[in-house]
Amino acid sequence: MKRTKQLIMSFVAIAVVGVGASARAQDNPTPPPSESPPAAHSSSSNSISLAGGAGLGLGGTVPLAGSIAGFFPAANVVYDTAVFHVEAMLGFASRPNPGTDRSTDWVFGAGGWYHLHRGSSSDFSVGGVIAIDYASNPGGSATLTAIEPGALVRAFLTPNVALFARGGLAILLGDSAPGGGANFYLGSQPSVVAGFTYFFR
């Protein structure tokens, strides 16, 4: 009997201790895990990404031969990739001549440029352009071909707008080259021309 009372008292003591521990646990619940701080926003940069190329663009340019043999400004279409860009140009002019038929000029050409170096919002390229000027006058017609190797620098003012300038040599071939006849003309000094392109990206 005495042993039974001792066992009952032991169970009662264990129960009291367990209830007390449970009450203390409820009074001091474990704090929930703290929320992770929001990810910091990446700082904006003033530079313009040129990765992947700018794609398709339209703009205006002038062949280097414009300062030598009268090539006039032309519209150009550009396709730009990360490594190179290609361009095509087309220009047209029609002028009345007093007492005679009109004079008409067509300028068309193509070029390619390899991006030798890239800055944060600019690039430096080497390549060249071949441009052809076909003139139809009352006295006949003439064709002048310009081969223009050189270098080109583009500055991207925004992701969509680029200004460019190029310098190089103009090699003129054709029946209307300076001096007449089949005259070959090689510019002794580089000529510089500027233009612009708007990219639809």
C-alpha cells in the first residue's frame, strides 16, 4: 500500500512538472523566422548595352566621294550584330535644266564594318563601302564608282540613336571620274563624313 502511494505521488509530480513546462512554452512561443530583406535593386548605369547588336536601323549618310566627285547624301539601311554591321544606301536627285530635259542622279551602294573595339556606348570599326553614282544628263549618261576603305566610329546617344563618322580613302573609277575618260582617282588624304542611324529595337 505504501509503495502504491509512492508511485501515485511520483506520477502526480511528473504530471505537474509537465503541465508547468507546457504553460511556460505557451507563454514564450518561439518567434517566427525573420523575413529575408528584399533584394537590393541593381544600380542603374548610364552606359548603353551593345551586346547582341542593335538590329535593323534607318538613317542617312554621304559617300566619301561626295567631297571629291559630287556624290550626294543617301538614305541607308543598317543591320547591326554584336560583331559586325552591314549597310545599303540609296539616293536620288532630279533637277530641271533650262530649255532641255532633266538631269537625274542615282546613288546606290553597300558596305560592311567589323567591330574592332567596343566602348560602353560606342564602337570602332574597320571596313569599307562601294558606292555607284549613275548620272543621266541631256548630253548623255555617266557612271562613277567609288571604292572607299576606311574606319568608322559610332556613338550611341540612346539605345536607338547612333551618330557616326568615318574616314578613309576614295578610289574613283569610271567614265566621269575627274579628268574625264577612264580616270582612276585615289584620294591622297582621308576624307571624313558624318551620318546617323535610328535602330528599331
